Amino acid sequence: MILEFSNAYEDAKRAEAYAKLEFPGTYYLAFRDLPEIISLHVTGKKAMDFGCGAGRSTRFLTELGFDSVGVDISAEMLQKARQFDPNGDYRLLGESGFDQFQDQVFDLILSAFTFDNIATREKKVGIMKEIRRILRSEGRFVSLVSSPEIYYHEWASFSTKDFPENRNAKCGDIVKVINTATDDRRPVDDIIWPDVDYRAVYQDAGLAPVDMYKPLAREDEPFHWINETRIAPWVIYVLKRATP
């Protein structure tokens, strides 16, 4: 399969900023519950981090005890990942896409924010069909994506107040957000994709939802929350191979 999507963090300045990013503020909520979710749903230890960037989530999986491989389309981001984790397994997804991987080899495939930057329904479905192919029969695909609400409000780690047009965006439209957790304050372009549309994409790709989580912040956590205690900024889907 030929991959035809762009990486929003391809340029050097943005790559450098995101390479330093770990789990601050709003990002904390994206990863806080993943160990419990993964433990509940996943058996086996072979994992892929799809869209690994600088390797933050790949290292996260490795620390959970997985034999992890991180894959990305950005050679520059993979270089950063190898600098942070010289012993890690990081691979470039070139024109041949997932062809380097055999059928049904992974117990877990994690995608953290990657589908926020894959523009069209056709591309989403095509990539998810490949994810289904390399997922073991009892494996699980954990898809972490931005909730549409993240583009309408202010957050500990993000600002959208300069982009009121986000509220009129429909599925597949570009929305803008500023990541205040990095030194690079240029707006980032994401693709908005509501729950009902994700579910349609999963169905077309041969994936079936097992569970869905929308983590909220707690007042006792060590961050200055803005809307995170009442509005979920992230959605975590757990999916399996659908029965034909």
C-alpha cells in the first residue's frame, strides 16, 4: 500500500519542539489511563506505535513491557527518536507503506494523534485496512484521537480562542490549534473528525469497536486545568478485527 499523507510536524523547527515534548498538562490525560486500558484489553507483547514521531509513545509502550516498533513517514522525526532511544526499533514508512510487515504479527497497535493529520476518508480507511491486516486475530488497535471539542475551547496545553471558525467545521475540514506546551507557537492544522464518522471509517476498514474512553481530569492532579475536568479533550477507541 502506498501511503499518501503528510506530517504536520515535518519541518525542522516543529520537529525539534515536539521531540522535547513528553506528557505535560492536557497530554497527561491522553496517556494517564492507557496502562489500565491496555492491560484490560491486550494480551501478548508485540506492539507497533503507528505515527511514532520522536518516539514518545513508543518509549511509553516499551516501559509497559512491550516489544515495540515505532513507525513514521518522517525521517527527521525518526532521527530524533533514535537519539532519545538508541536501542529502540524505529522504521520509516516509505512508498511501500506497511508492506515490510507480515500479516497478523502485532498484539497491539497504538496510534496516538496520528489520525488527526490524515485528511481524507479514503486515506483513513486504507491505512486502517493495513492496520487490520497486521493485527493478530485477538489483537487490539488503540486509536487515540482529538475530540472535536478540543478545537472549541481553551486548555492547559492548547489554545483555540484565535480560531472561532473552528466551531463551524464539518468532518474532514481543517481546524487550527496552538500548542502552548512547546516553544513553537505557530498554529497547527488538524483535521476534525467526529465520533459518528470515525465509527463509519472503522466499519469500512473491517474494525469493530470494543470500548471507548473519554478521560476527564481530576482536581487533585498537579496541573492547572482549564476545561479538562468537565470536557474530554481526547477520545480513546479500542478496536478489534471485525468478523467477516
